[in-house]
Amino acid sequence: MSKFQIGNIVVGDNHPPVVIAEIGINHEGSLDTAIEMADAAILAGAKIIKHQTHIVEDEMSDEAKLVIPGNANVSIYEIMERCSLSESDEKKLMQYVESKGAVFISTPFSRKAANRLAMFNIPAFKIGSGECNNYPLIKHIAKFGKPIILSTGMNSIDSIKPSVEILRQANLPFALLHCTNVYPTPPDAVRLGAITRLKQEFPDAVVGLSDHSLSNYPCLGAVALGASILERHFTDSMHRVGPDIECSMDPKALSSLIEGSDIIFQARGDSKKPIEAEAQTIAFAFASIVAINDIQNGEELTEDNIWVKRPGTGDFSANDYESILGKIAKNKIYKGFQLKKSDVHID
């Protein structure tokens, strides 16, 4: 079973799923707003707050000024330039989150961003889907020796494999998050079956879901399939403005996701057999063989004089019915009473 720690939080197959509240760029470049969002997430129960670290000139070429994302009306360059925090502000955000007893992690989108976070000594790196096949950057981040959570949206098993091999070569604990990079993601594009596929293909990985849906349902479904990490964008209010607000969860949704994912985790057991706690129910719910007419000593047991009725406390269960037919009664058995072993000649 795969598991590792992010700070003091254990993530893995036999542990309750960890919900990551991603503030990302929802703060629109304001440290005050970022702190308000972190407060709201922690109050709602989040243990891990995730940020995005953008140093735009190291992250993008000038051509990015011409690329407009599907969920925006200005270039990706302009968005990240507007929404990035300075090194000083990001450090203040991290320190604030940690002062509240939560864990701060972030996604670096460039070498300088990774270097900044390494200098901050964050306990783990998150790598976004867009960088899943950016093998040079993954190698650079792996040098810092921290656990890595890797989102895999827009990538195939074949393009994920080289990234995983880099992490294995670096002997790093890692998680793979299935993701669909459509904002928001419609239900038919989520493809939860990929959770199972990732677990099959990469048995040494902790597996989870990074989701951009408009509800918690896909994340809850992912837990049923074995997801150990759930990540959604977070905002303190759905009335805020920003490209990721629409597919974010607010404090109420976050609290509900934490509670619901824990319940589903507890309900996830894979055995199919009676459990000890069912014994009392078995006693009245199962059936025993009963005389439906008075039966005389020496009389043959037939469908006319025996049948199966609750409770299941008799010597002969319903499973024994066919084998008891044709046997001979050793004693008189009164109508309405269960057959006892002492009442029947058993060959």
C-alpha cells in the first residue's frame, strides 16, 4: 500500500482522503484576499492550503501574450501577471497558513518558482497537469527531494510514464491525480475510471482526483474508487471575480466534501461476507425449518408438513431444507415449532 507524509498529514490507501483547498490565483494578486480565503478554508476544515507560484517572466515566453484561455477574455500572460504574488507576499501567506496549524504547498510553474518554494522549505511540491510532460522542469523539482503530487490532465499513460520514472529514479514518494482541464468540467468529461487505471498502471503511487466540476459529486465518487487525495479550487465567496471562481468550492462545499469523503472512505471496505455486527439481525432475519402441521414419530418429512420461517435460530437453516425432505421424524413435532436435530433421523 502506498503512503507518504505532507508535513504531519499522512496520505495513502488506508488513510482518510485528504482534501486540498486550492486558493490558486483566486485572490487576484491580493495578499489580504489570499489570507481571507485561507482563513475561510481552514475554518471549514481544510488541513492543506495550496497556492500557485507564478514568476511570469521565467514561466512564459512573449507568445503567451497572444494565448487567451477558454475561461477568460485576456491572455494567460496578463492573467498570471495580474494574479501572482511577490516572493515577500507569498512567504507571508505561507507563514500565516502555518500559524493557523495548516500545511502550505504550492505549484511552481517555472524553475525560479520551484527555487523560491524550495527556499521556503515547503513540505511537498504540487505539479500541475500542464507540466506533467515537462520533463526538464520535473527533473529540476525532483532535485529538492520533497514528495511530489503530480496532476495528469491532458496526458496519456504513455506521457505520464517518463514523469513517474523521474520520480522513481529520485526515490521520491509521489501521488498521481487524475484531472480534466476543462473549466468547468461537465460530468461526462470527468472519467472516474481513470482512477482505477492509474492505480493499476502505477501501483507505487498514491492516487487521487483534481477536479474542476461544479459540484463535489465526482470527488465523492473518486473516493469510492480508491482516491486518497481530492483537490478542488477554493474561494471564500462565489461572488468573487476570477477565471477559476466558477469551478471553485466555497466553505460550505468544502466542509461537505471533507465530511462526505470521510464517510465514503469508512464505507469503502471490499469484503463480501457477514460481519460480526450483523449477528443480531441474522438471528431474526434468516429462516429455520419449521413444522407447518403436527408431525408424528416415524412420519416422513415432506413439503406438506415442513417449511422455512423466521427466525434463523433453529438447528436447521433454510439451506438445509432440500436435504431434510424425505427424512423420518424421531419424535412428535408440534405445528409452529422449529425442527431440532434430536427430532430427525439423519443418515
